[in-house]
Amino acid sequence: MKINIYYGGRGLLDDPTLYVVGKMEEVLKELRVTVERYNIFESKNSISTLPQTLKDADGIILATTVEWLGIGGYMQQFLDACWLYGDKEKIKTTYMQPIVMSTTYGEREGESTLMNAWEILGGLPCSGICGYVDDLVSFEMNHDYSLIIEKKAENLYRTISQRQKGLPTSNQAVTRTILRTQQLELTPQESEQLSQYVSDDSYVKKQKEDIEELTSIFKDKLNEQQPDTQMEYIIDLQAHFVAQSDFAATYLFMIEGEKKPLVVSVANDELDCHYGQEENVDVYAKLSAEVMENILAGHMTFQRAFMTGEMTAKGNFKTLRMLDQIFIFV
């Protein structure tokens, strides 16, 4: 028989969970059980691969410490990895005993969390250990507490060796109905390979770079479609330009949806329209693409758009009024 212990605490010397786990190991080894402990905090960069170690285990112990709230991040990450990458067929035949010691409030809730999580994963939970420890030295010296821990270890051994069954639970029903659709349909081998990829920082980094590259390609394709609309504005302005003698001005139009402003420069009979930034402008105008299209179609004038508030502008208003004289769309 082999039992794996997964410790989800921080490895502090005064962690009462370490004492309980140590006692459990002693008893199990006396019963000729092979025990292997995994300190999750030592494998925090490869937690996604830890579910692979469940393969040859007949039972496991999930041990953690409640220091302020809940079962802690390391244990939660391990359970997440079991859900995402674990072999569910193997988990169904694996017994789990929770050990949750607390230096604050919440050990019973922590034990319940581990029990519920293992049931939802499809595993077989066993009666666990939970307790509050105020003084570690007094706890270790208490003979009655040691006997309780030893009995729990013996019960775990007996449960696994006799393959004891339990009554069905609602968590198992939830797994069969609601939660099963949330999973990727992967074989155990594919799940194992995926967990290795996830734990490989260089692979993950390469995937992120590939995604960014694809995103850039799609953005470029979208941007390729925009110049058609932009050129339509410039073509319409050039086609309806009416030269004015002794008049020069620069207009900057901020059109919603366009990344760059439209700059229109007039100097007597010369017209220059382009997209870009311009510092020295006489009129700064802001309008929507719809309003701009209505003006270019002759449905509205620049002055009317300004008076109705559909176009906002600042600068020389006499120059603004000249727009309807240098561009006639009727």
C-alpha cells in the first residue's frame, strides 16, 4: 500500500500541521505502508504536474493550515490542477483523508472544503482530522491528542485496505451533471502532457508571444480596411473644393472611430488633406463619422452641425464659417 501526503502549508517550524503529518507518517510506516510526502510550497512552479503523482497511490492525505482564512493558496492550486489535469478515473478509486490544523478560526470549514473538493473530483473522502492549536508545545506534549492522531492513521489504513464504501452524495451528482460539461475531453495522457506544458515557463512564454503575434496580424488586417473609408473623406473634400483667393487656414477634424485626426490645409487654390498630427491649426473640430458622412453627402453643413451641437469646435469661428464656402456639397 502507498499513501501520498500533500502538504499545503508554508513549512513554518511552528506549523501544527507538520507535527500531525509527522505522527501520521510514523504510524503508517509501522503498518508497512509506503509514505511519500510532497511539500507543495517547494514545487510551487510545477504544481500543475503534481496530479501525475496520484497514479501509484492507494490513498492520499491533504494537509494544510488555516492561518487567517481558508485552506491557503498552495492547496487550492493543487486542487485546481487535479480538476484540470488529473486522471479522473484514477481519482475515483483514491481515498483522501483531510488534515486541517488552525492557529485561528476556521479549521472545520477548511476540512469541509477539502472533503467537498475531493467528492466533486469524484474521489473517496475519509474521516479527517481538524483542530485548533494555540500553543504548539502543549499540543505536542498532550498524550490524548497523540492517541487521536494515531487512531486516525489506523482508520485510514483500515479504510484503504478494506476498500470501504460510502453512501452517494449530492456532490457526486453535481459532478455527473452540471460540472462535467466544463471539462476538456482529454485522455489521461493528454492531460498529463498539457500539465507539463503549463508548468513549462518557456513554453507558456512562447505561446503568449504567438498569441500576441496573431493579434497583431489581425489588427493589421483590420487596419487595412480603414484606409478605404479615410480615402473616401479625402476624395470627397478634394472633389468639392472651391478655391478662395487670399485665404489660408488649417483645420483639424477629430472623427470618432479614426485613430488619427484628419488635417485639411487650404492656401488660396491649394488643398492638402492627410491624416496625422498638426500643432498649428486654426480650427479644431470634433464630430462623429455619421455627421461627417452627412456633411459630405450634402445633408448638412458644417455650420449647422456646429450650431446643433453635433460638431464641437474651438479656434477662429470666422475661419470655421469659411468651411461651407471652400467646400460646397450641394
